[in-house]
Amino acid sequence: MLVKTFPTGGDRNLAYLIVDEASKLAAVVDPSYDPAAVVSGAKDAGVQIAYAFCTHDHHDHTNGNAEFEALTGVKPLLFRDVDPKTDARIDGGTTLPLGDLSIRILHTPGHTPDSICLSIGDAVFTGDTLFVGKVGGTDLEDGARTEYASLHDVLLKLPDETRVFPGHDVGVTPESTIGAEKATNPFLLRPDLESFIDLKRNWAAYKKEHGIA
Ligand SMILES: [Fe+2]
């Protein structure tokens, strides 16, 4: 499996091309501001784009979808969309074949109710649910509660060595691993929901105190 990362602009948005080298089939995540770059990346790699996904329905992740579809004939799928090729409905637990790989959809509500992460091979594409050193923005009530459950009950259940590819490049490195985030991400180090929400409430002060950009 090969992962190619594309900084697409916006708020340091990241798009991804995930290639199964055996079949030369690829999936795209969040083409966002620069679908043409991702499509030409696929052409350069000599691979065929079989699927595209958006991790959630926020404009900075979906604004390139019409152009992406015009360029490839592949419509980016969001939570609860039906993939026209396989008739699979994009939902928690859905799996889609990508050559020798499979794409497993994880429903991870919190940042938005429709947030999904994609587990592919040894990697997970986390959209705005989990960033390097941070987590997705939510309110301080239901959104935060739901996100806490998605992080602990879904994402952190993945093996520690799982590579993490987030929707924005807002950390000290563009990518990470589940194990590294468990060990260092201040939101994941919080022992319970209450203190997780407390960190969200006081994030501006925490960042200042710890010199976090
Ligand atoms: Fe978002």
C-alpha cells in the first residue's frame, strides 16, 4: 500500500491518494481544494481511482467534489451515501474492496454527526476527528461527549502501530500513529470525559502555556 499526501490549501487541508500496488487501484480521501493535483498524482502513479470519500460534510472537505467528479467520473461518497459500483451504503462497519486491500468505514460522530474515518491496511484517515496532537472542534456538550466515545471506543481500539493521516496539517508532523497519539495527544491523555471537555473549554490557555501553535 502506498499513501500520497496532498496539501491542498484552505486551512492546511490534506487530501490523500491510497494505492493498492498489486491491482493499481486507488482511493481518494477529501480532494477538497485541489482535486486536479490528486487526479494528476493518480495519473503519474499509473493507477485508477476506484473510490473517493469525504470524511464529513464541511465545505473545506467537499468543495472540490464537483470538479473531482468531472475529472474522474467518480463521485466522492459521504456517510450514508450508496456506492454505485458495489451498492454498499457508507456506514460504520461497511467494507469495500480495493484490490488486495479493504476499506473499512468507521463512524466517528462528534465533530459532525456524519464524520467517518477510513481504515485501510495499516493506516487510518481521520478527517477532523483526530489530528496530530489535537482533536476535532465540537461544542462542549453532546458533540464533545460523542467525540470522546468515537475516539476511545473506535479509533483508539486500532493497533498502536496504525498510521494516522488527519484532515488538516495542524500538528508538529503531518502524520502520526495511534500509539504516538495515545502517548502524547493532550486530549487523549485526559482520563475521563469531564477533563476532556475541560481541556476543550480551556484550550486557548493550555496552548499558550505549552507553546502549542
Ligand atoms: Fe470539519
